[in-house]
Amino acid sequence: MDEIESVQRELIGEFQGLGDSFEQYAYLIELAALLPQLPPEKKTAERVVKGCQSHVWLDMRAENGVFRFDGDSDTFIIKGVLYLLRRMFDGQPLADVAAAKLTLFEETEIMETFETDRQKGIGYVVQTLQRFAAEH
Amino acid sequence: MTDFGRIRGDFPLLSRRVHGRPLIYLDNAATTQLPEPVLRAVEEQYRQWQANIHRGVHWLSEQSTARVESVRRTVADFLGAAESAEIIFTSGATESVNLVARAASESLLREGDTVAATVMEHHSNLIPWQEACRRSGARLRLIPLTPCGELDMEAAERVFSERPKLLAVTAVSNVLGTVNPIARLTKAAHDAGALVFVDAAQQMRHGRVDVRKWDCDFLCFSGHKMLAPTGIGVLYGKRELLERLPPVAFGGGMVEEVTEYRADWDVLPFRFEAGTRNIAGIIGLGAAIGYIRSIGGEAVYGREAELLRQTEAVLRERPYLKILGTPGERAGAVTFNIRGLPAYDAARLLDQLGVAVRSGHHCAQPLLRALGLESAVRVSPAFYNTEEELCTLGAALDRVAALPGIRHG
């Protein structure tokens, strides 16, 4: 099991131990507060993820074969999701990020806290991260 | 005294549960729920009377036509219109505004003319006028707000001094709930030579609409904000003005005679009703008006006002909230933000607790921007809500606001 999968299992465990969808949402908001802030000068139009109902900015970098990313959003819940994705992907080999199979959202009820448009938006965020990793 | 507890039982959807909790539906400024008599009327239309109108000579078509025209008379009477020919059925307030704005751009408006609107308009009573100005070369002037969220009447005077051709104004703000002085605005606009188009979408459950008392030239509303189905709305216009407007949608049902290369328009109101109308929606609208009348309009308006007062009280007790606007008269909705929590998250968290409210820019971006905001949370009760539901809203807000990770500073 690579490190991404190991972190993913850990996160799934954390969420499965929570109560109903309110508790899961509340936990995501707690996590949102832990996401390192993206400096305002990095919130540029090029860093906006297209297709998201919320504003989402991703600052992605390839550093010596390692994937690095920071992100921000105008909604806390998306920031919480960015925190989860950052915990899994940031600092991991680019090839591992590109090949990772994300089951976190299927195996927990996180997606139920979103309405359909935001669910799609999260899909775009994941695609954007993995495409960058595959192309670098 | 009206038993609103019993009346609530007429709305089957209100007994639903969401996310395992009882639904508390407080998004009535967007769409109201349908009472049994409206649901039955719509079903009955499809089960017993379904036929196209105005075209058939057969019995069912005649019956269906008579039922639709009966609703037209009901609406005319409900609005205080002089005659039913002044009532045009549309798909909703948005189509009504578009109809008049498009027709005005092709007839009333010329390059260099002024059209007046307000900063608090819903996009549906703003964008059609922006487009009408773009097409005709007219200029759009917006009346700004005072700090408390009312229309700045001194600024309005300055806009009127430009002698606009038309004023487009909402009767009630869908965000702040501000009740605008329509009769006063209409008088001032008329004195300046302007026609007046009133968006009454947010007005219909909160107070009597009397187009002759207001003396407005056009007025629109949507059925789905007053217990009727979605997809049905009304445009009212004074006959002499409707006669001057060209139709903007063409097809069956709106013509007197068609030859190979031209067509003569039908009489009012049919020349503005191209194609088959939403017949079941019209029947539903008639039933909705009948239902409101069976309770008593004044009782409904009074209950709405009382519940809004209580909503405001619940919100004001909570120092972590910032309520938008302090208008002298408010109807229908109160909008706020939880300090330190984006509106989307607040509304979504409340939803997880069974409380349905709206968040976002509420299709009023110029207004939100004037307030220095991108989005906010709106609570809009209706007469079928209860005091207990408002207490639960307060408790749900407390639970959300107390979450770790939110800094109210």
C-alpha cells in the first residue's frame, strides 16, 4: 500500500467514526481552519478551477518529482475537502498522485453534505490535481 | 380567528422529513408549497378537462377554455384590473418583464431615452431592461439605496428629473424585504412622464395588490410564490398601453388571420399568448387565489407579518448574526450572515438540521455588491410556518454558530 492509500484509509476511518451528515460537515469545517492560507496574490484567474460553483483556487507545483499543492475556497466545506486532498497528495511522488484511486468520497458520506453542483465541482478539483500530476 | 394550525394540515409536503429530521421550510420567497385544493385542481384539470383551448369546437375544449377564462377574470378581480383583457398569462414574472421590455425596446424607447430602475431589483427585473436599453440605445439609471436599505427618494427625484420613459421597480425587495412606496413612486414617475412597471413577485402574499390604487401601468407576478404551481405567471397592463405594444412572440393562438407573407394580430390579451399556455398552471393559479380568499387575504397578510416579526426577533437575539438592512417596513424575508461563516456553509449546515433556507446572491448581485457582500442567508417564512419552527431555527443557528473552526470576530 503506498502512502496515499494509507492516508486515505486513515481519513475514511476518521469520517466513519462520525455521526450524521451534520457532524461530518462540522468536522470538515474544523479541518478547513487547518488548511494553510493561500496568499491573496496567488488567487489569480489562472488558478481558479473551472466548473466549480464555489470559487476554488489551486496552486500546484512539481518539485523534483514530488507533487505540491495549496488551495483555497470561498466556502469552508470546500476548504475542508481541500485539506483532505492536501493531506493525501501534497508531498507525494507525481506518478503516485496521477495513479491514485480516490475512494474517500464513496466510502464515506462526505458527498451527501454537498448538493449536486458542488459534488461535480469536487470532481473537477480532483481531476485538475491528478491531470497536473500526470502532465509533470 | 383563523386556525393556522389547521391550515398547515392542507400542505402535505410540510410533513416531510429531510436528513432524518422534520422539514422546516423557510424558503418561501423562492417558492411556496401547494395546498390540497391547488393540487386537486391541477390533477382534476388533467384527469377531467385536458384539451387545448381557444381552438377546438368540441365540448372538452370549450369547457377547458371557459375554465381558463374564468381564472383570467379571477386574476383581474384579484389585482383590481379594469377588465380581464388586461391579464396576460405568462410562464412567470421573468417572462412578463421580458415581454414588456422587449416590446418597449421596439416601440416606446428611442436612442437617448432614459429607463429608470433600482439597485434592489431582482435580476429578472433588471437584465431585461439592460437589454432593452442596449437594443434601443436608451440609458439605464438605477436609484440607489439609503444605508438602512430603503430606496433613496432624493436620488429618485434626480433620476426622475431626467424624464425617464419608464420606471421598473419591485414592490418588495427579495433580499432585504424592504416594502417600497409604490403609489408614491408611481405618482412621481408619472409626473415625470414615465410609465411604471411593478414587479410584485414578492408582494403577493404580504399585502393587497390594487393596480388601480397604485395606478401602475404594468405589473407582474409568479404563481409559485403564492401557492400555485411553477411555470405560471401573470402580466397586467393597462389596455391602452398593451394596445400600443407589439407582440414579441409569434405562433399559434395570437393571430386574427395569416396569409403567406404576413399576419394580423388577435385582440388583447391573446396577441401576447403565442402557443399553448400552461393550462393546468392557470387552473392551479385560480385555485391558489381561491384558497387565499377562503382563508381571507387580510388574515394571510397579518399572519405573514407576524411570523416575519418573530423571525426578526429570533435573529436579533443572536449577536453572532449580521442582519442586512433596517427598512421601516419589511415583508417576506430577512437576510443575514453568520459572522465568520460563508453563507453557503451556513445554509448547508442548517439544511443538515432540516431547516431549508436560501443562500447566495439571491439574483440581486447589484444589491449585494452595494452592501459590500457576495452572498447572504435568507429566511422567508409563510403563513403556514409556526412559532415553534422559528424557535427551532434559532436553536439550529446556535448549533451552527458554536461549531469549532468558526471565528465570529
